[in-house]
Amino acid sequence: MAGLNVNTADLTQLGNEMQSSARDVEGVIKSVTDNLFGLGTHNGERESGRAYQQQGKGAHDALEKVGIWLQHWSAATKATGAALGKSAFEYEYTDDVNAKETNQT
């Protein structure tokens, strides 16, 4: 049976980079959700214009969904990064314990 080699430094780095990526995505969410097209007013009219109210609502709804999708993406990436960091710690801990037991026999 072949052994499994895990580079804990690389795994930790990947986890950190994923956490950083999640923060970057999180930073964009407000830009999207604060600029929802279609429902604001300009002189009492929708941004899409009076003849295009349905299209304006469609654009608004789509941007709302993008904001939600970005929130989910950020949360999932954050959770994955945390799990990778935890795994790296656990691999390292297990290796240390096994090495100590090996040296005692």
C-alpha cells in the first residue's frame, strides 16, 4: 500500500489563500448590492425608463441574485480555507505523535 505524503506548509498556504480570496469576494458584495439597477428613481422614473420597467425589474432581480451568489461563494470559500488549515494542523499533529511513538520503541 502506498503512503500518502501531505505537505502541511502548502496545505496551510492554500487555506490562507482561500481565506484571503473569500475576503476579496466579500469586499465586492456591497458594490453589487448597493447599486441594484431598476428600482431607484431619477425624476420619479425608474433607471430603465418608463417604457422598460419590466426590464429594469429583471436587471434589479438579477443583481440581487448575484449579491446572494457572491455571499454564498465567499462563505463557502472561507469555510473551505478554514477546513484546509485545520487539516494541515491535524496532519502535523498526527505526524508529531507518530514520530514520538516511533522513537520510544
